[in-house]
Amino acid sequence: QVQLVESGGGLVQPGGSLRLSCAASQSIFTIAVMGWYRQAPGKQRELVAKITASDTTYIPDSVKGRFTISRDNAKNTFYLQMNSLKPEGTAVYYCNAAGYSPTWYDVWGQGTQVTVSS
């Protein structure tokens, strides 16, 4: 089972970019699925990107072409690169990891606030 620590949130202008980081307490090679989610006030939690241990990725249409998920195995960290940010991207962003070590786990980071505003 891993523990996750997020960083990189903040205030950015519309059209700007931001990179969120999620540091894991063990090698991310052991994680089956890594993902980023966001939740805005009054809305349900929404998947914005995920990647598997075999490097299969999924980006929903709402952010496709603007958001990218990646990882650095040497740093035990995965990232969400957000470009061309829109005001509706304002939300708390959470990283998630699921896998087996040795039993199934599904853990979340603490969340980081992203505010897209002029």
C-alpha cells in the first residue's frame, strides 16, 4: 500500500499552465493504475487522466489535448500537466493510486486547490 503527497496547486490565469505532482511512498512501478481527479463545489468528482503500469492512458474529452499524465519512476512521482486552463478547471485536484501490495489497495492524496481566474 502506498501513501501519496500532492503539490503544485495554486492560482493561474485562463490560458495558463500548471503542473501537479504526486509523490508516492514506494516505487510507482508497483502501482497498477495512477490517476488524477478533480472536484469543484457542487459537482461530482471527475476523472481527468489515468495511466496504467503498462503505460495505457485515458484522457476524457473534457480535457483531451490540454491535460497530460506522466511519471518519473526514479523519483516515485507522477504528474498532471495542465495547459490552456479554463475557469471551469477551478477545483480541488486529487491523485489516486490502486494496485496490489500484496492485497488490493486504493489510496488518495490530500488534494490541492487549483484556481483558474483573472
